[in-house]
Amino acid sequence: MTYLPKPKFHHPDIETNELGFTHRDYEGPISTLCAGCGHDSISGAIIKACFELSIEPHRVAKLSGIGCSSKTPTYFLGQSHGFNTVHGRMPSVLTGANMANRDLLYLGVSGDGDSASIGFGQFAHAIRRGVNMVYIVENNGVYGLTKGQFSATADKGSKSKKGAANRDTPIDLVAMALQLGATFVARSFSGDKGQLVPLIKAAIEHKGAAFIDCISPCVAFNNHEGSTKSFDYVRAHNAALNSLDFITGRVPITADYAPGSVEDVTLHDGTTIKLHKLAEDHDVRDKGAAINALHRIQARGEIATGLVYLDSDPDDLHANLNTIARPLNELNDADLVPGVAALAKINAGLR
Amino acid sequence: MPIQSINDFVVRFANVNGSGSASANQLFARSIIRMGVPVTPRNIFPSNIQGLPTWYEVRVSEAGNLGARGGTDLLVAMNPQTWKDDVAAIEPGGYIFYDSSRSIPKSQFRDDITVLGVPLTEICNKRYTDARQRQLFKNIIYVGALAALLDIDIKVVEQLIGEQFKGKDKLIAPNLEALHMGRDYAVQNFECPIGLRVRHADNVGDRIFVEGNTAAALGAVYGGATVCAWYPITPSTSLAEAFMSYCQRLRIDKETGQNKFAIVQAEDELASIGMVVGAGWNGARAFTATSGPGISLMQEFLGLAYFAEIPAVIFDVQRGGPSTGIPTRTQQSDILSCAYASHGDTKHVLLFPEDPHEAFEFGAQAFDLADRLQTPIFVLLDLDIGSNHRLCAPFAWDDSRKLDRGKVMTAAELEAGKDFGRYLDVDGDGIPYRTYPGTHPKRGAYFTRGTTKDRYARYSEEGADYVDNMERLAKKFETAKSLVPAPVLKSASRKTDLGVIYFGSTAPAMHEAADMLAAKGVHLDLLRVRGFPFSSDVSDFIAEHERVFVVEQNKDAQLRTLLMVECGIDPAQLMPILHYDGNPITARFVTKAIGDAVNQIQERAIP
């Protein structure tokens, strides 16, 4: 496969954002994934979220591991640096990149094989270190590139395309992320852009470890009857906890909700999430309750989606490391090299 | 006849792990250095936590021989468990110093050694009631007794105790008291000094006494490293810890109290190197410290870093094979696993420091090389120089030196319209330009992958693009030959057909062996290689000699293999001299091995 650039022409009245960019400026070359792949919808949601937030594309670093999901960063944000790393190891590379320059926005894209199997350890440790990032798992329960083996997130009893049932207990990455200390935890569905785009925007604004598990059906290997990660199954069993409007400080609130069902959640930088509660008793700030809700909804045979948990005043890795505000990759000789005089003292102390 | 020797002998302390002997033993070694006599201590520590044997060997050598010698002239036998073997290793005419509180049958000694019993436990129990005090002061008491027996200047020992407890002054007087209890006992009960003696000399000069790991860590500070990701593994752990402590001292922003560094103890070696790769990709100088098993775990990432051309520095403090046990012993056995680390066609730059001085120098230089060559750089230490104190030339720096950040295209250059192709060989040296993420709003962004790309970093599976990239990488590796530290030649005093190639911690034993062999009429030209890829100096040296011995501390003759493969040398020309029992190589071993080999060659030559 070679590289397919998109044609540059566009509608003369195309919408621009605050920076004067159109959504085309946030796109990449044409996707080579299967037509109808859920992952392409997620790429579209990332493009929309970045466009609407007026993010400078070059201030984003997009990193991935290996797999179908990990190929997607090629297909969005073509003006951002990207890094297709090794299988299951995106979290460590992203952590190192973040250590080097705390000022960029780090977008980690991974899949269920990449994060729940080979990279389970790295997923866990990047989350528990509180790396400031948006970590999206494009979760289809299946190994697509190698043609249809179950992944570790496949539900028990879910059937493969060839009819075999999965016997192993699934890993719930949302429950894991909660347990591991992620300060923003959400689940969404690639078929529900209305829910996914605001979640991605809120995750981008969140200054800590933000995790989104996005169920993203594999049209080639996991979209058949008997699969619990098919479009039909997820649509039929989607239990949304809430729906979101993401509002920057300047934009007025326009959405219209029934009184009493809306909660404003103000983030650290003054932006607001307008949270439309669908599950009456779900408090996104209560981690214990969030874990209970996940279990309860799962026991009903449904899939909890929406914003599951939010700590609106998180710490991140740099706060824990007490790193200087300037990015480490900008420090120069004078900042870093102690010089001859200091060395003479050290030598003297070693005699 | 008891051995008589001034400033030239080996003392071996046999201790029980966890008994607090390490600092007392170091006090002993430092005292002799302060008297101007070179000393080389070596820890021999099996993989035990507490209550099992550990040894500390001190070689005293006014002549300045810093390699391990082998044999023991004076045994300080503090561990009954290893008594038998320890006693057996004493040289004929040697000495044994032991705790005589409990009587030991005469059959447990040897007829040809001098026995020096001091009732250490008895002295301690009489003076101290606290168990921990009894243990710790016992160590100082034996230092006091040894000072008398070996004629070590007690004022020097006193001064060192004062320096050691500076700031904790309360501890000085009790330590001095213990020291003198030991000294007084020895003076009253033995004819002091014995045949082994220390005499003031002036042979230490301005040298410093430091561990290679500490030196390499300081090198990383001077080399501008800001990111360290590591996973604990013997014998490399102290390198990361030393970096931490030097950073605390040298890299705190005065105004804010914030850190101009970031150190993460990763979950494993895969994550360690992953973080280093991420940080290097993003323009920070980053390193990890590990040992052989860590190198094995990092293989996949090392290949990615090689193909994606990401600067990274890896300090590998080498040890023996897998699992635990011999792994706490020294070897030079990661040469091939580092040189060819990873899948696919990969080759890496290696640096071989001989001592802490070079560990500092190469430790700093590695970061310049990594940025200049945009590739992983391995600094190969080993346990012998990494975890032991070694006398070496003081660390050197030049304030006019600038960090070489290599070919990085700036926002201004991109703005001016300079052509940017991430894998484009602009200068003909195989080294392309890179951009840091976030540099320019419209230009210079690229997608980083392994091999699947063209010169402009666009996705390509075309065979021609792949070959083009591989040829450029080969050219880059050629460029590296002139950038790594050059080999050091030490010519024999007369013309000879015999050469020796050696590297790293083998240096002092090799130098001593060369002198011993020269005295027997075997003259050797010595070439110490300090970097890989090998420059033409190395192949020329081999070409100039009929036979070249390759001396190394592993079983498979790994450096020899590298020489054969990379320089196209006839294997018959390179004779392996291999030492791999986990103990540091000795001059005695090298002398015998080369001596025997030379004899064989000569016998074969006689018709």
C-alpha cells in the first residue's frame, strides 16, 4: 500500500475555526481501513473535536502502537508529528515524549489487543503515573490485522465469525482505568458521534490521564450475529449514563434540557462540561459509585457509556516529578551542564 | 618464611553479608590511598540478602597495578562458613587474621601461614551491650588492629573517620575509641608490623577514587541528559541512583526549586527504553541504565530506534548470564547482543570505557553521538568497573564545550522554506535532518515509523525506497567510525609480530600482563579499542601483526567475532584469550594464557 493524499480543493464557504483553520486542516491522507470501519468514525470525531476546540495541529503529538487502530493516526491531523511505535508500547513512548516536552497535547491511540493484551502492563502504568494525555482505545474485541482472533476484551460467550465462542473472562478497560487512578474515564461508541465528540473535547481539556474506551465494531471480523461488539448489538444494548455538551468559557450554553437533569462541571482551566444525566443516580465524581454503575449495567447485559468518572482537579506526572515549567527539550547548556568549577569540587570530594 | 612485602600485597576480607563491614573495609582501603599508595578494592557479592558470604579484596600496589591479581596474602577471616576455601586460597607464607574469641582447632589452619587471632567478639561484648553496636564496632576494631599490623598511619585513619562522620560529630569519638581498642590489642599482643607493610609513597597523585556507575551518571549530567527511565537490575541500579543524587545537587532550578530533569522508575526494561525513545523522539536527551537481561528485553525497541533514527543512550553494566547467581559477577558478555540488537538488519554504536574516568567522558559523549548520529548509543561498562571503586584520572571538562544537538531543523529554517525530508541525506554523510514535534505550524511535521517510508517520511512499501533507506543507514554507520573514540595504541619496547586487542575493564590486567610477558621476552603491541564501529586503525593494526590475541571476559569470543565479521579478518589470525568464570580477569591469567599460546606457536614453527 502506498500513500494517498487527499485532494486539496474544498467548498469555498467551508467553515473555519478561531485560528482560521478548516476541518480539512485536521485531516490526514485517505484511510486504508475497511469501508465502514468504526475506527474511521473515531478519526472523524478526533478531527471534529480538534477543529472545534481550535487546537493548533502542530501542537499535538499523536502516538500509537500496532494494529488497525494504531494505523489510524496516519489518517487524521496530518500537520501533527506522529509516531507508530511497537505493539503494546505506545504508553511508554508517550510517557517519555511527555517527559521531554510537557507543553504539547498527547494523543495516544491504541486498540484492545494493543492495550488489553500485549500492552496491558504499559497501559496500567501510564495511567497510574497520571501522564497528561488522551488515551483512546478503539475497542473491537478482535484482532483485525491478523484476521479475526479474539482479543482480551471479547465478552465471554461472544462468538467469532467462524462460530467459536470466547471462553475467557473479558478485561474491562474502563474498570481498570478507574482502579488505576485515571482522572477522566469514559466509554463511548464509534457509532455515536454526538456522544463521542464532546467526550474527546473534554478529555483534551483535562490536564491528567484521560482514558476513553471506544467500542468500535470491526466490519470485517466482528460485526456478525452472536458478537457483542457488533454495530447492532452495541446500539441495542447501549446504556448511556449521560450526554455531554462541552463548552469553552466564551461560548454560551445553548442546549436545552429538562430542568434538574443538567449538571455543570467546571474544569480546572475554567471550561465547563454540561452534563445531561440519563442515569439519575450517577455521580461522575464518585469513583466507588462509578464502579458500581459499571457492574450493575453490565449485569443487565448492557454497556455503560458516557462520562464515567471525572476528577476535575487532577495531578499529573510532571506535578509529581516537580519538573520545571519549561519543556525539558528546550533547556540549553547553561541550564544543564554544571561546568568545570562544579566538577573540580566533585573531584576533590573523591580523593 | 612469611611473605615480606612493602606496598605490594592482596588483603581479602571474608565477611558475612549485612554485617556492616562494607564501610569499614572501605575505610581500610581509603587509608592506604591517603598514604599515597594505589589500592584497588573489589566487592565479590553473591546474590544473597543477609547472612551469607561476601568478600572484599584489596590489592595494594605502589607500582600502580589496578587489575585483580589473584591469590590472598592476608586473609581477614570474618566468616566461618567460607573458612575452608578462604584459608586454602592464601599464598604460601601468607597471613590469616581472625576472631579468636572462640577457639579454632589447629587443624583448621595451615602450617605455612602466620596466624593472627584477635578476640574481636570478646572485646566488643565487654565494651558494648547493644547488639548492633557490637556488630558495627567489631568492624572498626579490626580496622584498628590491621592498621597496627600493616603499619598503616593511624592519623590517616583517624582523619578519614572524622571526614566520614562530618555533620554527625557524635559518632566520631566512639569510632575512634573502637579503632584504638583494636590497634592497642594488636600492639600489645603481636610484633607489629608483620611482613606486609604500608609505607608512605607518592604514587596516587591527583587521581580520584570512584565507582564507574557513579562516574557514568555524572557523565550523563554533563552530557545534558534530562530524562532517565530505568528498572532496577544489578549491577546497574547504582548508576540511575547516582544520576538522581547528582541531579538533586546540580540540576535544581534555583528560583523555583523545580527539577531540570525527570526520572521515572519504569515497570520494566521495555517501558524504560520506550520512554527513552519517546523522549529522544521529542528532543530531550534521555538514557536508561541496565544489564544483560534488560538488553534482551529491549531488543524490539532498539530496532525501532535504529530504523526510526531516534537518539538514545543505553548504559549496560555487564554481568554474567541469565537469572540470578553468576549475574552478580562480572563479564563482558553483551557485546554481540548490543552490537546487533533487535530484529532486521540492525547495527549499533558501542563505547567501551576502561575505568570511571572514561565512564564519565564517554557517558557525556554518548549523548552528543546519539544526537549527531540519531541512533542508540551503548556505553558498555561491567560490574568490575561499574560497582567497584577504582583509582583513575580526575574527571575532565572544558567549559567551552557545547552540547552537540546534531541536525535539527529549526522553525526559522522551515519558515524560510528550507526543504525538509526526514530521511533525506542532504550532506552526504547519511545523517538526515529531523524536527522536534511542535516546531512549526505548517511545516516539518512527519509521521515516524520503522522502515516503511520514503525520504520524505511518507508511507511506502516500495522495495526501492526500502533499499535506498538501508543504504543511507549503512553510510551513516560509516560516518560513525570517525566519531567514536579512537583506539589507543601502546607499542612494545621493540618491534614485534604479536599484537593484543582488548577493551574495557580488562585494561589494567592487560597492561600488567604485558609487562610481565615483556620481562619473559614476549613483546606485545597493545591496542585498546574504545568504540564500535571499528575504524581503519583497528584493521590496520591487525594487518600489521602476524597474530593478534583478542583478550576478553566472555566465553564465545564476542569481540573477536565482531572483528572477524566487521573487518573481514581471517579467524586464524585472531587468537582468543578468554576469561569468564565471573571473577575479574587477572594479569596472572593473561600472562599464562598468552605465554602458553606463544610457546605453542613457537613449537609449531620449529620444523
